[in-house]
Amino acid sequence: MAISNFADLLSEARKQPEPQRLLLVCTRAELPDYPSEEQRRRFEQGEGGALTPVTCVDRTPEELSDMATFVEQSRETGQDWDLVFAAAMADPGDDGIIEQQLRRMVESLQMGSIESFLAFNRRGEVVSFQ
């Protein structure tokens, strides 16, 4: 099944034979350091920019009913975000392993390696990058 929204991700994670953990990294779009006029113009139109991780969390699929719930929960962090990147893994039963995977995910996003993750906007729609 192709995942086209956050509800699809939750549904697929719940169907897996092993319990799953969803790794979620919220990012904010920002102008890069020393932007060109073109970069500034595109950013002001809601395009482009650099994605900066601002917070990360892991949840079981059962802890999230939908994107609106996640958005509401994320308000408690005080961090505003534009996109959330998601990955799933079989629950290792060890918070240390989960934290390590979240750190790797943040590092990958900071280096611009986004192809291994699904990205969603605040409405729960998949975002594709070109």
C-alpha cells in the first residue's frame, strides 16, 4: 500500500506483526545562511529554505489517533514546526536504542538525507521533494 497521508502510516504500522515505534522529527523551514535573492524570493512564496530539526519524539501507533492529535501534542513543546519526518521500526523494548535511532535520523536530516523518511505537513498530507 502506498502511504499518502499520516492516517495511512498509522494504519500500516498497526497492521505489522511486531509492535512498532514511530520516530518523528519536526522541522522548521528557515532561510539558509547568506541566502541569494532567488532563495529569499522562493522562501517568501513558501518554497525552498533549509529544514532545521526542532524536536523529535517516538510514539507507538496506538498513542496517536491522527495528525490533529500529534499537532496538539506538539504544541506542548513550544516549538513551532512546518514538516514532520517519520520512520517506523520494530519496537526494540529499549529506550536507548530508540534514542540512538532518533539521533541518527536527526543527523541524516541535518545532512539533507531525507529519502529514507516520509514527510508530512501539519494537515497530515505526504510532502514530496523535487
